[in-house]
Amino acid sequence: MSSLNPVAQGLRAYKQFLDEFGLQWDDFSAVDKYLRPTYHYKTHLQDLINAGAIKHSTASSRMHTVVGFYRFLMESERLGFRPQNAPWVDRTVGLEYRDSKGFKQVKAVTTTDVSIKVPKRDYAWDRRINDGGRLLPLSRHEQKAMVKALKQLGNRDYELMHYAALLTGARIQTVLTLRWGDFATPPSQINQWPFKLQCGPGTGIDTKDDVPNVYLSVQRDLYEWLHIYAISDRARSRREKSSLKQDPLNYLFLSSRGGPHYESKDDRNALRDSTEPLKRSSSAGQNLRSFITDYVLPEIRKTIPDFHYQFHDLRATFGVNWVDAVMENQDTRQRYLWTRDQLRRLMWHKNPTTTDRYIEYRQHIQHLEKAEAHWNRNLLDLIRSA
């Protein structure tokens, strides 16, 4: 369900283009391929990129949607669309990658001559970690400023969402699909800490790429905060406004109107199989992101001008904080391997090389700072003295 929205947006953009230029979506009669709708659209998207109107990634996604649209029409026996001339030319390329064990593999991928490539450039002084996106761990000073801002704003819901990500490394879809029943038990009745909460398909708690049988490690302090919130009048009243009421499977975090901040895949699938009408779109954390943009960032910028963060950065912050704590004054090979294995499990990394980026982050930053301090120092001193 969640994949339909970008497809619909891509097809809408294509329809707007066809209307603007007076083209018919099924007219491939032109002998000159550049006069056919698909080639014409690629040129149009490239012009938008060059003008700075859209990003390469947006243009690539839109073109990919259009190719998928025509490919579906041509491969469907019922629709049987047969264009007079080819909408594009297919070609097969081999993409090299490393599997989870570190071995090189080659995957055959079909691409087209109307596809738009997304250039990948690495910034030489990049301080971010590649973990399902380019994540920037917050410094101690920035973390302190963020916590102070959250407390001053006084919204306990969003404050706890931040703490859950910062203290567990959970992604936004996991934090916002937590169920209140998992935190209904008083902390005094929990037998072992940290509390292990199963996530993934079948649990109602989303994971990236539907990773199954993984556990979120919840420390006692965080569990106590979430328990107090779960049984509070504020949370209870919000549940009463929702369809599940006080069912333990109801979400821990709900909006003031009783709606979910992020609808889990299990719930969307259940709705699709029921007789209830489907909504045009589902909640995916928009309220949380708006709260960060409209309230948290302006508050933090009172003390740290130009500061910026995204919620996903809290995941990277958790990883670096954890490594700092367990590796302090214990820089040994045995300790490194233990830290790597434990952090990989905590953050649900499929590839251990992703975990390595967290363990080596501080050393990476030290090298960058040293390089920045000494970069071409001799040459610059020579220029100034000349």
C-alpha cells in the first residue's frame, strides 16, 4: 500500500507533461524516437534537472514509474498494448556488489535508454554514516541542546519518541508502531533487563524491509517512562478516540484525535482485506517530522544557529554513543569483535561492514579533523609569506 503513493504521483506528473505539450500517451507513430512520448519526457525531465527544479533522484523515479506503466500495459494479455514503435530500448547490465559474507557477486539488471542515472558523489569531508541513508550522529553538545529543547516545549509524546530512538537505535517506523500493551506491565514485574521486545512481521511493530524475529533492547529507565505514559490519562483518552480503544494492540503513540502517527504494514494489510474503504494515504510520521521542523529546530537554533537534524540521525547517535561507552579505554581486537557483534544485533544490521562504520566513526572524525587542521598548511604559509 505504501508504494502506491509515489507511483500515483509519478503518473500524475507524466499526465501533466502530456497535457502541457499536447501529446497522446499511446502515440508512438513517430519514426524519430525523440518525438515519442517517453523520449520526449526524458528530455523534459533532464531540462528540469538542469534548471534546478527537481533532483536527479526525483527525475529518475518519475521516469522509472513511466517505464513501469508501459511495461505493464505491454506485458498484460488482457490489455495487450502494442505501440507502433518501441518506447525505449532495453539493455542488460551487470551490477557488482558484496553479499552479507563479503564475497563479490554480480547481479544482472535490465535498464533502458530512457532511464535517468542518479550520480553518486562522496563528499571528501563527510562526517555522516551510511546506514540506510546518510546519517549524522549528534555531538554531546547537540544532544544536550535537543533534550533541553524537548523539555522546554513540553510535549511528552514527541519527547518520548525522541528518547525511544536515541536509547534503542530504532527507526521511525518502529518507534511509532510500538503497542501500548507491551508497556502495560509494571517495571517491578519485569524479570530481566534490558527488556526484549520482539519486532517485525506478525508483531504489529514495523521494521525496515520487514526484517523478522528481531528484538528491541529497552533499558529500564526508558521502559519506566513509556510505562508511565502508556497508563496515563493522556494516553488513555487518546485510545478512547481510536477504533481499537483500550485494546493492548492499540498504538502507544496516538494523535490528539486518536489517529496513528504511523500505520503499520500489518494494520494496512488487515484493512485491505476487510470491507472497510481504503484511505487515499496512510500516516507515515508526518506529524513528528513537522513538529521537529516547526518547533524543535527553532528552539535549538536559539543556542546553536543553523543546526539541523532528521529523526533518523538519532539512530546513528545511539550507535556512536554505545560504541563510546563500551570501547572506552579498551581498544583491543577481542573487544572490537565483541562490540561489533553486539552492536550488529542491537541495530539489526544485515551487513557487518555497516556496523564497522559506527565502531570506526570516532577514529574517522579524528583523521578528518587532523586533515582539516594540517591540509596544505605548508603551502598556505608559503603563500601568506610571499
